[in-house]
Amino acid sequence: MKTLLQKLSAALSGSSKKDPDRYEREKTIARGDDLKARVSLAGDSKTHQEILYYLAEHDTSEAVKKALVKNPSTPVQASPILAGDKNEDIRMALAERLVKLLPELNSERHSQLYAFAVQALGTLALDEVLKIRKALSTALKDFGEAPPDVVSQLAKDIERDVSEPILKFCTAVPDDVLLEILKTHPASWAVQAIAGRRKVSKLLSQAVIDTGDKPGGTTLIKNNGAEITNATLEQIIERAKDYPEWQTHLASRAGLPPKMAKRLAKYADRSVRDLLLKRTDFDPKDAEEIAEVFKRRLDFAGEGDALADQSAEQRVKKLHKQGKLTEDIVADALAMRDREFVCAAMACLAGTDSATVEKIFGMKAGKPIVALTWKAKLTMRFALRLQKEMGHVQPKELVYPRDGTDYPLTHDEMVWQLDFLGIKAG
């Protein structure tokens, strides 16, 4: 028994059997003025398909067109014609019919029949009537084998009711289309839809973060189906300093590297600390180091003791006296954006005053900050962080470590810089 697809494929190909007498009668009716007879002919599944195609192409009656769309024998080749009909009910009925045919047509992706269907669907995806585009979107969002060109057009639709279901659920939309959409600064709901897809590639994850959309970022972090590279994760953790809601979801995210967890611990609150310490995928050593980060933060913040009400300089002096004013402590303060504490700590360690340190950072130059860090006996890697985060030195002006860790300036160059800044090198 022939499938519907096989029956439709026979249209216009000459492979369907003709009843000569019936065929001539149908031709006469199709060209006649009897509307009732033409409607009956258009709706009869036994009507020759060439006649049905003729009616679709030449008959101007809405009643005839409606009958054609409902007739399962109407050849798919007639779909592009019907897709341009002025009656929206006809176009809506055609959309419903083609969506039902797609699973079977999909096996013939390279056939002319499939091309006719896709052409018609492409026209309907641009239809001026919202309900038609919305119906098409709703029907195709869960169809993984939907025509990419059609769903891509729906994904770009300006109407949320049309594009959102496709953006969030349709796996047939190519990544390059989604990347293009994200680069056009879409509305937050569109970013969130893409970020919430069942699978989000590494490139898409980066593009979501690049939009700067906070709710979209939240959705991405919560989505365990999103692939996020360590480089992207580092950007997220840096921005999470300003987005507390990101911190909670980061602490709960599956596969969070311990290194990233330690960075998060440098500025997150107690609730995030508790989430990190409850994780079972960190080994005891990592968990201990995370706990130590929080402990250091309590030390420099003076939480729980009289230091809580003291100035940054007073806290620095006490920590220095106790031998606790380490690079880790200053790095924690930097992570928490406690500028006053960082300046006071650098002044204490370098043997100068906070006003001089503020002046150095205000110069927005790399070498003075490098010399200051060297005098404070801190690492060159930390000097690079200070250049970026405290000095806001332009990328092309940054002074980088030599061989990844060493200071690049000579001893004499360091001394010259410090003399220029009014800081004794000895």
C-alpha cells in the first residue's frame, strides 16, 4: 500500500494512473463556471492531481482553495502557490498541513517534493499575520529535523511569541544563526531563551556573557547543559563580584573547578561559602583551602572583633604586627574591591603612605606599579593584577612578567622608578 508521500510524489510525474473519461470530465468542471462543482472537485481525494494543481494555480475562489488545502491528495507542488494566497485561513490551514507532512517528507530531503514544502514554509515564516507565524513556531519548536532556513527565519522574528519558542527549544537552528542574534544586542528574554537551551555550545556560552545581560548570564550559569570554558568561567567569576545572584548559582554549578571556587570564595558571602564547603566533588585539600580563604577574609575585614569598626589603616597595622599582612590577604581585599585596604596595605609593605600609593595608581602607568609591588616584596603576577584592577592601565601599556613569574625590570630600573616616586629603595 502506498504511503501518503508516495502518492504525493506521483503528482505531475506521470506515474499516477489516469482514467481518461474521468480526467476529461474533471477538466471540463475545473474550467467551468459551476462553483459548487469546482469546490466538490477540489475536495475529492480521487480527483487527478494535475487537476488539483490546475485549480490551485488558476481558480480564484476562496471556497475552492479551502477545499484544496484540506484535500490530502492536493500535491505538495501546489503549496508555494497556496502559501501566497490572500486569505489567511487558507495560509493557516496550509501551515498545519505541511507541518504534519514534514516527518514523512524529511526522509526525502533532497527531493523536489521536499523543496516545494520548504519553499512554502519559508513564505509562511514571513507571513504578515502573527497568528500564522506563531502557529508555525509552536509546531516546529520541538521538531529536531525542521528545515534550518525556516526555523532560522522564525528565530529572527521580532515578535516574542514567534521567536522565543524557537530560540529556546528548536535544536534545528544552527549555532551561527544564534550567534548572529546575540551579536545584535537582543532583548533580555531572547538572551535568556538561548542561554536556557538544552545544550549550549562553548561559543554560544561566551556570546551570552558578551551581551552583558545579567538575567541571561544567570540562566546560563544555572544551565548544566551549557558548555562553559575556563576562560569564560573566569570572566563570569570576575563579573559575579557585582552580581550576587550569579555567585549562588556558580557555587552550585556542577563541575566547578576548585581553582574557580577559591576565586569565588575571595569575595562571596557566607551563604556562598556554605554552598562551596558542602560540595562533595572537592577533595579535602581543596575544601580546606577554600575555608582558609574565608578565614583570611575575616581576618582582614576584622569581622567578629573590635577591628570591625576601625579604619583600613588600623586593620592593616594590626595584621602587619601579627605577621598576617600577606599577599593573599591583599589579594582578598583586591577581590572584594576594598580599594582603601589595598592602598593602606601596599603603603605599609612598601614603606610609604596611602596618599603616595593612590597617586601611583592614579598615574595609570605600568612601571610605577611594578616598582611599588617589588618594593612591597610581592610577586610580579600580583603586580600585573594591580596594574589591571587598581591602576586601570591600558592593555598595550601593561608590564608583563618575564617567563611568566619574574620581574622584567632590572634592579637599577626599579630604584630609578622608586626615586622618581619619592620612595626609598633601601
